[in-house]
Amino acid sequence: MVNLVAAQKPLLHGLMKMAGVRPHMVEIEPGTVMNFWVPCETVEKPKKKGDISSLRKPTKPVVVLVHGFAAEGIVTWQFQVGALTKKYSVYVPDLLFFGDSTTDKSDRSPTFQAECLEKGLRKLGVEKCTIVGFSYGGMVAFKMAELHQDLVQAMVVSGSILAMTDSISEATLQRLGFASSSELLLPTSVKGLKALLSVAAHKKLWFPDRLHKDYLEVMFTNRQERGDLLEALVVSTKDTNIPNFPQKIHLLWGENDQIFNQELAHNMKEQLGDKATFQGIKKAGHLVHLERPCVYNRHLKLFLASLNTDGAPK
């Protein structure tokens, strides 16, 4: 029987190419490769059949969209790409163990993800960017902004935190009624996926069980490695320090986010200081960019436009 989610992938890929991005594999280092959706205008067609496509540097301000834990890049950001490509060079990576990105290294930390992302972007000719991170991708984005301030000029973060401390992890799981992060974020059954969606979305989403089953098969691959990513995500509260970020950071939040609620967002804004701003979006939960894409895109574009010409990524 045809997997409905898998069958829709070629359609989504076609829509993304029409929106102005196409996939490109980057070898980060031997044994580690990452897939990026890159601006079509940066890809030079090979002169001869069999030659490898070469890449040009982006000519517009660069925006990097970093996905969360339940789906790969273009599935997560399918409603944002087309809204941005006219004015921005948009890059959408698949983090390691999502999509076709993989590594033979044993490091599963957000720092390793951030370092691989940074290396990949530089290999693609990106010198400065604004990074937009959702959930798990937000934590990777924070780490990249901390370590590579010359590359990351500004940030937009949705439904994420600076670091998943053991105290936040325990309190969040207890509040949501899950025994572990894997139980929440790596469901193994239709019932588990429905439970994840029920806490991630503000409005109750209805899909036939067949579609839930197909989604589980297609989107929740590399389960062992992703479980290791979740384990490596949690750090001791005692070992957590708030970095001094020089970048502008915009927190763009679903007001009904049950996973990382507004209280966490406002606390983080206070910790980040004067460089941070907050915008809540009504009638939206953790999946704010999917639930209310038009409102989300409007606020996102307003922030991007507010970055002054001198500081804007090029």
C-alpha cells in the first residue's frame, strides 16, 4: 500500500523548487554529510554531463531556517520559504539524522550540530546570516550564535530555550504527563503521535489513523540516533551559564505553547537583556509557524526588515 506521506514528498519538493530553493549535499568532513536546500540562483549548472554543480555566493541577505525534532527542514518551514525568497537568500538545512544528513561520529550534542551547520554554511559561501530556529533547532541556533558571532548577525527563535536543563526537562515532562523526552518526541504508535500533536498544536488537529501511521514511518527514522540526540540535549542546571549575545534576538511565540510556555519565553527575554524582543501570536501553540503561517511570516519579515543596512546579513 502506498505511503501517503512519502507520496506527497515529490510534490513538496517541486513546490520548494518553484519557490526558489533546491537540495544540495555538503560534505562537512569525511563521514559527515548534510543536506541543505539552497537558493536556486546560487547553483551553477554543470557545463558537461556528469560534472558536479558549482555554487555561487548568495547575493541577497541570508536567512537560515533550522527545523525542530518532529520533521525535516522543508516540511517544517514549507509555509515560510516562499514568503522569503524574493528578498532573501534562504537556506534550509536538515540537521544530522534528519532527511539525508548523517555522520559516523559519536558526538550527539547540540554543539556538534551547530559546528556542522556552521561549516556547511561557510562551504556554501555564506558569510553572514540571520538564523531562525524552531524548538530543537532553536537550541542549535543559540549554540551557533554563541560560538560564531561573526557568522550569525541576528536570530529569530520560536518555541525554544537557551538550553534544556534537567530542571526544565523534568518540570515540562511532568506538566505534560510524559515519562521521558523520547516518549513525547519519538512516538512509536498512532496514539503517541496524536498525544504529541495534541500538546504541540493549539487547535485540535484531526487526521485519519492511516495518515498518522504513514507519518510515523516516513518522519521518525534514525530512532536510535535521535534518542541519543535527546539524551545529549539535557544538561545540568548547575553547569548552565547565559552567554553574552551581541546579536539582536527576536522571540516569536505561540501564546498557547504548551511545551515551552510564555513564562519561559519572558524569563529568557530577561536573561538575554536589551538585545532581545518578544512577540506573541494569539491562537497558536508550539507549532505557531504551521498553525498561523501568515501572521508568523508577517512578524518575521518585519523583524528582518528592521535590521539596519549596516548590520543586515549579506
